[in-house]
Amino acid sequence: MSGKALVTLVEYEMADAEVRAVYDDIMETRKSDWINNFWKVLAHDPALLKRTWESIKQVMAPGALDPLTKELIYIAVSATNGCEYCTYSHTAGARAKGMTEEQFMEVLSVVGMANETNRLANALRPPVDVQFQPHD
Amino acid sequence: MSGKALVTLVEYEMADAEVRAVYDDIMETRKSDWINNFWKVLAHDPALLKRTWESIKQVMAPGALDPLTKELIYIAVSATNGCEYCTYSHTAGARAKGMTEEQFMEVLSVVGMANETNRLANALRPPVDVQFQPHD
Amino acid sequence: MSGKALVTLVEYEMADAEVRAVYDDIMETRKSDWINNFWKVLAHDPALLKRTWESIKQVMAPGALDPLTKELIYIAVSATNGCEYCTYSHTAGARAKGMTEEQFMEVLSVVGMANETNRLANALRPPVDVQFQPHD
Amino acid sequence: MSGKALVTLVEYEMADAEVRAVYDDIMETRKSDWINNFWKVLAHDPALLKRTWESIKQVMAPGALDPLTKELIYIAVSATNGCEYCTYSHTAGARAKGMTEEQFMEVLSVVGMANETNRLANALRPPVDVQFQPHD
Amino acid sequence: MSGKALVTLVEYEMADAEVRAVYDDIMETRKSDWINNFWKVLAHDPALLKRTWESIKQVMAPGALDPLTKELIYIAVSATNGCEYCTYSHTAGARAKGMTEEQFMEVLSVVGMANETNRLANALRPPVDVQFQPHD
Amino acid sequence: MSGKALVTLVEYEMADAEVRAVYDDIMETRKSDWINNFWKVLAHDPALLKRTWESIKQVMAPGALDPLTKELIYIAVSATNGCEYCTYSHTAGARAKGMTEEQFMEVLSVVGMANETNRLANALRPPVDVQFQPHD
């Protein structure tokens, strides 16, 4: 947050056509008029930028789960991994999609318990119960 | 899954009154007639057993988020941490609460992308955009 | 636990002099008459074997902390990382150094809470209090 | 450390009775006259605040392990997970309980080696020795 | 390794055209006549299967880095995360691309040291030296 | 980056002979005239400083892998673990050894995909294919 990025930020003005096409699609899809810094660092590798954006666009679209639930899951993973940038960006994203303060705190309550019980299970190594085995 | 647990499984019959009270509450809350192995290893420390169960019971109850969404978040964290036992138990739990195969695969799609972009952000260290800063 | 190691186990009989010297020092230091599998896989790289053993020997020796406390810390890290082999070997090691069942469960209680609160802090990003800043 | 928290800090003056009761118990238990920021962000969810504090209070109390050893384990887990806030707060906590510089560096030596050997074991997958299997 | 997958394996014979097209491309690209189980579980979500395969195919192709170096990096990440399946599959993949036993052990030596020093840095929090700041 | 280290920086002038000997070797080996902050915090424990430096020196030297490849692996692990200091220092180190921007972005592409597929495998638990089992 306080330091410089490891690579420069590729601003729209200095971007080539391939990068601008992705930037344009990001803004159009999100109905916004700016590009956040995550994409500006990925733009040093246009193939990486394009692939990551297209995957995110596909994965976060409405499907069997609604977009807000997907943002909550993104917050859960980012908190577990300790990614500062992702925590700020996806909390903002979830709020923009309607996440209430109460929902945010409940996500974190589940994240906290899951991280706790994951370690208790990994340390004590109880055998997986036959009832939990998937059926054929 | 294949090895022995690090401590013995405390079965209901050999459990003392304090442990049995927790086991009874687990079965009553879940409307089931068996105790899964996770609780049987925690039972070596009745205070840990009771505290963990009561926290889980409180956290996973319906609130600002429904119980299925909470199970999906649990799966997301367990997959990120690589907890085998928790992956099996919470996938079974989510299925029992109605998770479809399509929803399961979508959760994992989000988990996969989040784990990918978390590392891209942690490696390239883009500054957090001012637009993502929480307002006062 | 159930699969084969990624490299073969280098047994004492087939080991060269450099590896045997490390194996001998392990057994002498631990006053035991066998080598556990961890060292047998490292032995494919004698420099790695020797460096790792000498570091472990130095780090786990009595110092400002007693050897049992060091084993408890090893268990805490291994549980957090989900290392199956290390969980079994260091729990056995701690028990051999006198760890009681009650101590084992207490270590895991702390590990569980730390993993929980680590994520709550990483998600909510409270500023570090000035009172916690180290003094000059 | 440099950014804003994801939620506002709930100061004592603006807190409701439920939150104040927890804050009072924290200060009384710790014999201090201030509340650190971790609790002030959790206070957005009074149930989470109360549950986390009561669990921490129970887990960190003297038991089969002394409070300093528990703080050392907390440092070990927080360092492994890379939690900045927790690293500062629990190092301060351990120092307040008497941790010397020498002990601090030894904890980190063990943490470093455990993180190294955890990966060597996870990569090479040596079978768990039968001697490490818990006895019935 | 010992348990059942969380979903059934989608074998070629039972796969629909969309999945078969990906399977065919995997075998053609790799010049092999079988599909490994990772793809057979992803096949429950054809979009996830296709997206993941196409990303992998693009990322692992020769570029500024040769394919073997990319496999070594894959092993390094998988060992760090403790992914059993990935450890076996990418070690096999690297060996098929010519990785020697000596190279394998050297990768793991670096992985071990990086995991150690990552935690020492995360625990002691030395300021990033100005000399390491990227230039504009 | 913005906070103070958890211990003071041991500058050359205030260091004792044991620490200075390591500092001298670092500068001589690297043909540089300064010591980065990582070593200055480790210097609070001269045995830890010496052991870590000598291990790093041995591990990062040319061997079956060239020094640049080793730096790339270090970046991969540091990005996966989210170590800010290590990300800056090893990116600088790799650039000094000739890493191009294209190579840097490709390393991160592989790191991103590996972190994604590691979680898909850990969540879906496909059995390890017999073809991936190491031969005897």
C-alpha cells in the first residue's frame, strides 16, 4: 500500500491497442470509467492481462451462484491468504454489489472458524468418516 | 485418511458427562444420530470441544447469510488451506443443505481464480486504489 | 502416508560414507538406533541432508528455550502448514520429550485461535497500535 | 499498517452496552486502561467480539502451558501466516510477559526450520514411519 | 490418494462433445494417449475444464522461459502449498521434460530456504531497503 | 514497509566481530558494499545469522541449476507466501542477475496458475494416477 509496485503502472494513454481493448472491456463490463491498479501492473504481459480478465469475467458472472455470493467467497479466500490489495478491492466490490456490514462480519466469522478448525483437523488427523465419502 | 488419528477417538460410550452433553447437543442440533470423528478427537480436551462446537453452532446458524452460503465459504477456505478432512466434511454438509453440483464447481472456480489473483497482487504489489479505500 | 515417496529411501546399507556420517550423528545425538524416512529422502542430496540436519541439531538444542517448548512450536507450525509427515513425527518427538496429552491439546487450542484471529486481522486491517511499536 | 481499516474503529465512547462490557472485561483481565485496535474492528459484530474475546481469554489463561509459552506459539503461527498486525501485537504481548530477545530469536529459528522442513516433507512425501504412529 | 474424489471421474466414453474436444486437445498437445484424473474431475464443469486447460497450455508453452523451468516453478509452488496431487503430477511432468534428480533436489533446497527466510522476514519486518525499490 | 522492524537494525559499526565476519562475507560474495536490512535484523542472533547466510550461500550458488533460475524459484515461493520484503529483495536480485521483464511476468503467470490448480486439486481430491507414481 505504501510502497511502489514492482513494475510501473501501465496507464491507458501509454497502453498499446491490445491492452486498451482489455481496459475498454473492463470498463464496459463494469460500467465504470477507470481501471484499477491490478490490471495496470498485469498489462506488462498483455497475454496474462487478457487471460486473467477473461477468466474473471467468466467466473464472476451470474451462474449457479449470484455475483454477490461470489464476491463473498473471494473475500474469504483473500483473507485466508492475507492478500492486502485483494482484501480492499473485493470488499469494495462486494459493497458495490450490496453487501451489508452485517454480511461482511458474518463472512469473516465463518472464515475465522474455518481457519481454526482446518488446523485442528490437520493436526489431529481424524479419519474421514465413511458417511462423508461421496456416493458413486 | 489412511492413517491413524494423533489421538484416540472418544466414542460416546466411553465419554464422560461433559463430553456427552456436547455430543447430545450436536446430534440434536443437526437432527442426526451419530458424531463425526472431528468432535471425537477434540473430546480429549472437553473445554476445546465445547468452545469449538458452540462457536460453530453460533457462526453457522442462519443470520445475515443463509446456512448454505456459509457452507460454501467453509469449502472455499478449506480448499485454500488444503484441509482434507474439512473438504470432505463440508462438501457433504453443503450437499445435505442443497448444494448442487453446478454450485460446487462454481465455488471452486472462484476459489481457483482468487488464489491466482491473490498471488499476482502479492507479487506485483500494485498500490491500493484510493477508490477502494473505505469511507469514513 | 499411503503413497510412495517421490524419491527412493536411501537405506543405511546403500548409503555412501558422507550420508552414513550424517546418519551416525543423527542416531548418536538422538540416542536411537534407526533413521526416520525424512532423512532417507533428503539423502539423495548429501549437501541438503547435512545442512538440514546440522541446522536442526543446532536449532532444537537447549538454549534460551527448552527442547520441549521447541517441539511444541514445531507442532504449531506444522499444523498451520498442514504437513502430515511433520505432524506425526514432531508429535511423536514431543511425546518422547514428555509432552502430556493436556499440553498437546492446549498447543492446538492456541494454534486454532491464532489461525482464526490472524485472518480476522488480515481481513479487517486494523492499524497497528502505537503501543505495539517496538521502542528504540 | 499504513492504510485505513476496512471498517471504522469502534471507540469506547461510541460503543453500546454489549460492546462496552467486553471492552471492560478486556481491560480488567489485562490490567490495562486501553483497548487495542483489533477489538475495535471486531466490535462491528458484537457476537463475534464477545465470542473471540472469551475464547482468547480461556485459551491464553495459565493451564498445562504457561502464558508466555502460549504467546510464543502465537508468534510462531502469526509469522508462518504472515499476519502483520498479529506479529506486532503478540510480540509486544510476549515481551510484556517477560520474553527475552534471545527467546524471541530462538522461536523464530524454530519457525524458520519448521517452515523449511515442512516443505521438504510435503514435496518428497516420505511415508510416515511406523514408529511415529500413535499407539492405541 | 487413498480416498475417493469429491466428484466422479468423467471418463472419455461418458463425456459429451465439449469435454471430449478438450480431452482430445490435451492428448494431442502432450502427444499422449491418456487423460490424467485432474481433468476428469474438472470435467463436471466444462467451462472450468476448458478455461483451465487453455490457460495451462498457454502458460506452460515455451516463451521467455523454457518448459522445464516452468515445471520447476510449478513444483516449487505445489510444495509450498502442500498439494499432494500436484506434487506427484508435476514431478512426473518435469522428469518427462528431462529434470535430473540433482535438479529436483536443488529446486527443493531453494524452496526450503525461501520458506524459511519468508517467515523470518515476515516475523521481524525489516523495512524494504531503498536499493530494492524499483526505479521509475 | 512502513512500520518499524520488530528488533533494531544491527549496523556494521555497532556489530561485534562474529557478526562483522558474516557481513564481510556477504559483501565479498556479492561484490557489494552494503548489507540489506534482512541480515541486520537476523544479527540479533549471531548463530541464526551465520547459519542462514551460509545456507543461502550454498543453496543459491551455481549447481545443477543456474543462479537466475534459483532466483525465479525464490520469487515464486515468496509470491505464494505473500512475503513483501522477500518479493522486493528477490525481484531486485533476479533483475541484477539478468531477469527480463518478460521472464518476470512469465514466472508470475506460472505461479498464478499453480496456485489456482493446487486448490482445484486439493478441493476435488482426484486420486494420483498410477502413471505419476515414481518407479522403483
